[in-house]
Amino acid sequence: MRKLVTGAVVAILSLVLAGAALAAFTQTSTITLTAHSAGKTTGLKANVSSTDPSVPQPKAAKLLVVTFPSKTRFNLATPLVTACKLSDTQLAVGAACPTKSLIGTGSAVANAYPLDTSVPATVKSYVAGAKAMVMVATANVLGETMRTIIHATVSGSKLTIPVPTPVVSTIKVVLVSLKLNVPAKGSGTTALITAGACRAHKLVVKSHFVYVDGSTFNTTSSSACN
């Protein structure tokens, strides 16, 4: 009987520990609109991060799809901005987009294991076309300036962002944090972003992640509206 009890305890502990290991990865995504009424000019704020204390480097996202409230309108062709037409190669070596292309700024953190410390980066977001944006994350890795180019496309109220996983001197760099602030710009038909439908006093934003290992994760965030 004692052996049976001991075996049962070991089995239970094994399951608990296995569950804890599986649950160690945490993904958060808080993306909100700054307007408080539907149909108003709005900016957006994003704070996305991932952690996994059970491994040296969290799994990498390869795609993030953000769905804003229905009828949210991205007017990237507004005359208030100028599209940046630089190639990825030009951006990677530090070529500057036109000042009027810049629509947002922020910061990022990358995991570059086996480096001991996280790698901080500055982020700038530009309009790249009527349905396109590009973010440039600039960091210092192993004494060298590295610029990661992240493209995003807009379709209706949906923003699709393929997430790159660059390799520097055989070191895989995984983006583990991104904060971005896009201020409201313009008004009426010239507004860069117009807030969509307010439902139950909330502007709800959905985030869908796809990871390199094929797994997925969905979460929502919201802000108050009337």
C-alpha cells in the first residue's frame, strides 16, 4: 500500500511540474485606442510582451494580427503624411525616412541568448503606403548597430504584422517586448486613424499570435467609450 501511495504522489507531482513547465510561457498584449467615442480621431497605444522563466529564450512569435473595433478606419493615404519609399536594405543601413512619414515612436526589448542581458531598442513607425506601415527597431548587439525592419499591412480594421527573428553572428534574436505610441493625427476625412464601433461602452481590440512552433494565442484588451 505504501508503494502505491508513494507512486501516486510521484505521479501527481510529475503532472503538476509538467503543467507548470507548460504554463511558464506568458504572452501579454494591451493595445488600446486613445479616443473615447466612435467616429472620433484616435491614436493607439501598444504594449506587447512575452516571458518564459523556464527556458533561456522564450518561443518567438512569427505573426501578430490585431483586429480593432469594426469600422475603425486607417487612412494611411491622408495628405498629412508622406509615404516612406526606402527599401529594407536602405533602412537597415540607417537611411532616414521623410519626417512626415513618422507616425509613432516607442521601445523594444530583444532576447539574444546566450548574451546575459536583454537588448533594448528604440522603435520608430512610418507610413510606407496606402495600406502599409514599417517599423524600424534600432539596437546595439555585440557592439554593432542592428536595425530590424518590421512591416505591417492594413485591411479594413485589421493590422497584420509578420514578426522577424533575425540572426546576428549565429545568435537568434527574439523580440520579447514592444511598446509603441501612435498619437492622433488630423480630423474628419484627413484623420490618420478613426475609432470604430463602441460596444457595451468598450472599444475592444483582439490580438492573435502565431508562433514559430505552430502554436497560437488569442487575447483582448479594451478602453472605455461612450
